[in-house]
Amino acid sequence: MRPNQLRRREFITLLGAVAARPLARQSERMRRALDIYPGVLAKRIVIDWTSDRFSVGIIAIWPFLFLWPYTLHVFSIGSDFLGAQYDYKAYLLVALSSWHFPFWSPTELAGYPFFSNPFAQAVYPLNLLYVAFYAMTGSFSVWHYTLFTIMGISIFGVGLYYWLRRLVFPGYVALLATMIACMSLKVTEIIRFPNAVHSAAWLPWLLLGITMAAARKDVVRGAVTFGIATLMLLTAGYPYYVIYAPFLIGPYFVAMLFAPARKALLGLPPKEQTGSVRHFVSIGVAFAIAAAIALPWLRHVMALMDQTRDRATPNFAFATKYKFDLVDTVGSWIYPPAASMEGWYYFGMPAALLIATYLCCLAMRSFGFERHRGIALWIVGWLAVVTYFTWGADSALFRFVWHHHVPVLDQMRVWPRLNIVLVPAIACLFALAFSFFVSVVRSARERWTRETIVFIAICATLAVLVLAIQIFMRWNDITDGYWDHWFEVFVVYRLPRTFFPVMTVLAATGVLVAVLLARRWRLSTGPKALAAMIWTLSIFDLFYISNTQWAIWPTDVGVRRERDAFASLVSFAEPRGLEGSLANPFARHHSTGLLEGWGFIRHAQFYLQYFDADYGFARRDIPQDQVTAARRFFGVDQSGKRLFLTSRIDYTTPVDFMADVDASVASGDATIEIAFFDGDTLRLNVGNPRAAWLSYIDNWDANWTATVDGRDVVIERLFGSYKSIRVPRGRSTVVFSYRPGLLPSVAK
């Protein structure tokens, strides 16, 4: 070897030695980055039922286990679950068992559309499960509907798990994040609205479909997944979540159109990614097909909402009636008694403490966050925007959007419910935070570093800060009205508000002890043991509130498949009632009363002239003869009539109208015989000595038609809201039919 070659080799060796130390530090930093966000630089993880079936099975049964007081029928669900949710499903099943699909409900609000009423959830594909169950067992109880509702949380959990797996989180991390998300108060709070649960259930599947379609090999499966989830969401019967979904799906879809975002989120090299144009087209086509299928029903829903009280016209006071502000947001993270249940999303103190510690550590470069710092900050920024928007009247962003009259948005209320879209994002943020926690414990197992000490200091400081806030709120009795007027009144055992500071201490102790005793952990089982610890603490934290926030003593209400059950339900036999109720398969009589924010505007305008909105009591400022006539008009007297013949219909009061009815009856042998009635079709045999007006005191809708002896006739509106037609003298056959088309008829 030549001397100059020897000197060159020595120089290269010396240069390598000089560079070795910083390269070692860089290698250590990269190793930590991989530990924090496992799989980012690895080959794409293949997700299928074979590799994940055990976790999927756990997630499917977990909501039933966690909510075991409902599952075992120790409690029933209160609030709107029975009157505004179960009754509609029971009504639908009773009708379907008679081979009749109900388009119109004569039992409520003096007649109201059934199939286009979101409460009824009439076209949701999973109704087939209810129908099959009812056909096989012959019964459907409140408990059965509770189980089907909890099943919606299982659907939500499975979709969330698969989405997190697609973001290359290890199975145990995705499993932990999913199980905690399914326990969170935002998910368990909506159990009182089964249609809301089944709408929320498909939000993670939308994210999953977009994520799958970003991979070249899965673009078709991703588009199909997205299309099915979209159809399910659109038909699940909770319009709020249909409007809320773009707040979540829109930003995520836009992000996925860019290759750097796809690589950061999925760890996919460019050759395995779907091109931006193809990704956009695939998801766009899937959405278009699903929307086209659901559009006829959605158009009818929108047409109904345009005629419904408190929904038809923008009202800022109505939109901001349910307050949610900074205090509620803080309460949602660390102190639920201070938060409005309409928007709270408490994940438990272990999750909150880990997320907060993780976010504080993001600012430190030495932790190795280079690859996914942007992801976490993007989630935090999005969370901040959505949260600020939900503050309603206290939000300049909300006021700007509302006062510029953005279609649909300016007609909605209870905006804190928008926080349902935060759940998948918080679950993802928790998965990042827990992965970071695992990396800190692993690092501490080998040797303590400056980063380990910083983590301990930040976590302990945050725990003390949270404790101070919780004690301040407890000491100053900063409590939402729900906590005082519902939770602490109706639950069996009053949960002390000191419970949450105690949970903060337990969560901080668990996290810090795990780091301090890291050397005792086995490397192979340590991460899963940490997951088990966080899971156990979270159960202890969330179980009681989740299972009691809407609990009532168990009810055995249920319907059974009986012959002629539906014919009895739509019978004219009983007088109607003045109280407000929705479709009720158990009521002895049909209802003409009102419910808050529901029913036709035109019916309410006439009804409220004579009765109050709450209980149907007669107004004291109205003469008794007018009230008596109004009772006869609505068929709530002993005669219970709702079909009348008169010479005119241009009256302004029910007294004048009923006087004409009495005169018509006294003047000749007028007869009205009911030949057939199923709620949607009323066939009458009418005999009258002279031409007259036949009035059916049931709300008018643009989709009602009428024929006299087979000839179409125009339906006029009596008192602006009820159906009247002109009938000739002699005998005639009259048919009223409610037959909505693919597109709704326009109300004039």
C-alpha cells in the first residue's frame, strides 16, 4: 500500500471518529421518533380480519360490557329515549308487521309525516335487523332497543379501531384509544338518542374510507367503504350529525389530497400512494352515489323542516339557547360537573393528563418529534377552531357564520353537540400521546436522560395545575345546571365532586410511578401493561357517570306482534287528546297537542289561539264557547269526530264552523261512512242531500291528494292547516291519499 493511500485511510478513520458522537445522538433521536410513532418509516401495515379479529371482537362487545347496567336491564335509558325514540321504532315495526310502510302518522300533532320525520329513522338500512328480530321473537321492548342502540357504539368503535390501525398505530395502542373513546362522555351521553348513536357510528368509517382510498391498492375498497358509510349516515335519522360531518371529514379529506400528508399519516412511499386526482374522484363518486340514493328522502326531510316550528326561519336566540363556553370546555377536559352535557367529551383524567403532557413536550426538539409534530399541531389547531365555533354567542367565528346566513347552519340549535366530531381526533391525539408515554418509559428503562426528567416535571406540574383548577371550581361551586337538576337528583348515588381531583391524583401517580419504576418493566410486556393500567384507571374514572347520566329504573314497555294491531292503532274509535306526544303505539287515543319546537307551524298558529302549548289547557282569555267549539273541532270531546260536512269553509272561528256543522246535520240525512283507513289512505262513502264541503281535521301537506268518484279534486286548507274538499250531492266515494313522490311537492 502506498504511503499516500495509508494517510488517506487514516484521515477517513479520524473523520469517522469525530462524527461518530453526533451521529450516535442522531440515531438515538431517530430511534425515539420511531418508538413515539411506531411504523411511520416501516412498511405499510396490512389490516384485515385475520390479524385484528381478536381486537375487533373485544371492541364489538366492549360497549355492552362497559354499559352492563343497561345491557343487563338494571337500568333503562331516560330523557328522550322512550317517547321520542323507542315509540317511533315500535310504531314502525307494528305497521311493517301488517305489511304496511307508514308514510303519514295520524296519531300525533293532529297528523304529521312519518317517513320523512328524522325521529322515525324510517329508511335506515339497519332497520332490517329490527324487523328480523321482531319477526322472529314477536316482541320488541325498550330493553331490546337499548341493546340495538349500544350496538351503534360497537360499530363506532370498530370503525375507529380500523382507522387508527391504518394510521400505523400498533394494535394495542389503537385498541386502548378506541376503548377509551367508546367510554367517553360524548359517546355515552348520546345514548338517549339512538338515531344520534347510529349516525355517529359511521363517522370513523368515513375517515377509514378516505384513508384506505389514499393507498393505491385499496382505492376501490376505500371508496366503497366511504360510500356505504355516507349512505348510513345520511339515512340514520339525525340531521345534526349530517351537518356536523363536514367539519370533520372536509379538512381530513383535503389533507389526504396532498402527498406529504399521506406520507406523514400513513407512512406510504409515493409509489404506493393514490394520486391526488384519482383519490378525489374515487371519494367524490362514492359520495355522489350515496347522496343520490338518499337524496329523495333527504329532500322530503328538508321540506318538512321548512314547515316545522322553530326550524323554518333563522333565530339567533334559538340557535344559541344552549350555552357552551370556555368554562364548559375546561370542564369537558378535567371537571365534568362544570360542563354542559350537550357538549361534554370527557375522556377521563389519565387520557387528559397524557395528552396535555405530550403537547407540552412537543416544543422540545430533543424528544424526536420531527416526523409527526405537524400532525399533532394540525389536530390541536383544528380542535381549537371547532371548539371556538361551539361557543355560540361567545364566539366571533360563530356570529360571523350565522349572521351571514349560511344555508342550513343558521337554522340549527344546540351547537355544543358539534363536539361529537372531536371524538375521533381526540382518540388519535391520545394514541400519539400514549405512544410517546411508552417511548419515555422505554427510554427510562435503559437510563435516565434529560428528557425523562423533563417529562416527569411537566407531568407533575400539569397535575398540580389541574388539581388547583378542579379545587377552585369545586370550592366556588362552578356547576352546570344539568349536574344539579338531573344528575344529582335522579342517580341512585350522588357522585362527590371531589371524585375528579382524586382521579387526577391517581392518574398522575400511575403515570409517574410507571416512569420511576421503568427498570422493573419487561421490555416485551411493558407497553401492554402500561395500556392495561391506563385502561383500568379510565374505567374507574368514567364508569359511573357513563352509566347513570340518563339512567331511570328499568321499564318493561314493549310491543308484541298481534293480529290487527296496526288497524287498532290507526282507528277512529277513540276521541283524540290535547296533550302533545309523538307517534305512540301504546296510546289509547291520537294526539292533537304540541311539543316544544316540533309540529307544523300552521297547526300551532291555530291551536295556540285556544290552548296552551305545554299541556293543552284552555286559555283563560278565550270565551268558553270558543274553547268548547275548538274541542269539538279537534275531536277531543266524547263524540271524537274528525270528519264534518259544512256549507262553507271560510270561517275565522271554530264556533262559526261548528254552527254550520250542526245546521248541515239538522237539514238532511247526511252520512259519512269510513270504508278503509290505514293512516295513509282514507276511503269514505259520503251521502249528502246537497253539495257541501267535507273537512277532514287532519293536517294538510302538499303530498296529500284527494279524489271524488275517481276524479282528482283540489284540497283546500281549513283554518290554514286542515284538509277540506268539495263533494257533490248524492252518494260519492271520497279517497284521501298521502303518497309522496321522489321529490316533495312544494307547500304553497
